[in-house]
Amino acid sequence: MKIVGISGSMNTNSTTKQAVSIVLDAAKSAGASVELIHLADWKLPLYDDREDPSTYPEIVHRFIQTVSEADGLVIGSPEYHGTLTGALKNSLDFLEGRYLRDKQVAILGVAGGSMGATNTVNTLQLILRNLHAWPLPASPSIPSAYNAFTPEGTLKDERLQARLELLGKQLVQFVHSMNPQAEKQVH
């Protein structure tokens, strides 16, 4: 079983990347192989709905292939001006429903303020349902992210750390329950 995480931040020292990594590490401990796509490292062009998608650069085709071959996804975004980042929305625009149909997706949001990233996780729920994916019901949000992590990359709030770890384990369980063969597939 392969789980792919997408960090929707363009910040190289991203707290979103740290949060997605916590979920991926938990999925790995539950038996999945994992891969992280940190959008700061993937120079995707702007989606422009061109007539011939084959003319997009190779990085776009690699992104689509990586996501479509995943059995499940973890998608996280910082909250910018009340919603997900433009970089994440742009990357999702390259995906058609056929690439995400019936995929289980763990969603999380990261916010600089104390209110959390509720709008971000709600918007991601809508987008992913429109792409025919199955977002997990739990969508944690990390408030005051600039001060939420230890130097080792774990969350200072042990309960929130446990929620992210549980999210990774639940994702593996949901993927397995929807596709028992995923565990046996070689990636």
C-alpha cells in the first residue's frame, strides 16, 4: 500500500510539511510505504486548461502519475487569507476525478493564528469530494503553527500529535477496508 502526502506550502521550512510528515510517519508505522510531495520542491507551472495536456512539462505528468498510483493521500495546507494556498489549488487543478476516484484522503490544515485552519480543511473537503475522493471525517487543524513544533519536528501539544498519528493509522485502515488488495500490491 502506498500513501502519498502533499504539502501545499511553498515555504522550504514549512510547518505544513512537518505536519504532513507526522501523518505519513504514522501511516508508515502502520505498514504503508510513503512518499512526500512538498510543493516547494515541485515547480509545477500554472494550470491553464490547455487543449493538449501532453504539452505540459514532465513535472506535471510525474505529479499526476505519483498521485494516481497512490492508494491513499494525505493533503495539508497552510491557511492563507482564509483558505488553502494557491500552490495547492493549482496542483489539484491538474488532477481529474478519474485520478482520485474512490481514494481515501486525510486532510489537515495549519494556521499562523490561534483560530486554526477550519476554512482550509472545509474547502479541501469540498474540492476532494468534487474530484470523487473520500476525505476522512477527521480533519485536524494546527493553530499557531509557528510555535507548535519542537525542534525534533513533533507537536508540543501531545493530544494534537496523537490526533495526527491516529489520522495516519486510520488512513491505512480505511484504504485497506476499501481495497483489501492494496496491502499486497507492490509499488
